[in-house]
Amino acid sequence: MWYVYIIECRNKTLYTGITKDISRRIKRHNAKDGCIYTRTRVPVKLMYQEPHPSYSSALKREAQIKKWSRNKKLALINGNLAELSRLSVSRD
């Protein structure tokens, strides 16, 4: 099982990633052994996790979420489906 996760960094920015072991990954982020982005923004806090059956599906979902605005990510984190839907409407 793979997981897409969103963490909040010390400076309140959101980082999205994928892993097979969320607990270990969060510990690595906080030990400054995670990605370059989070190294200067520790501590981090897990805000959201979503299971995926394969690496491929997790990677696709991660790419999708990374394109989203902060407000849309927060709606996902908070389970606010109405707001998530409103923010998903095309702005053509």
C-alpha cells in the first residue's frame, strides 16, 4: 500500500509527498533527512493521508494535488467536500 500525504511545515506551508510508511517518512522529514524543501522548515506535522493500491496511482494523485491552490488543499485536509467542489470548478 502506498500513501499520498500532506504535511504542514513550521512556516505553515504545505508539502505533498508519497510513501509506503508514513510514520517513518514524517520522522525523516523532522530529522532533516527528508526532502530539500522541508529541511529548513521543520518541524512538520502530518495533516492528511490517503491510501493507494499502487505506486503509480499514488504518484498520479500526488501530481494532481501539487497543482492545487493552498485553499483547495486545506478543503481536502478538512474534509470540506462542498468547498473542494467549489474550488474545482473550471475558471474558463
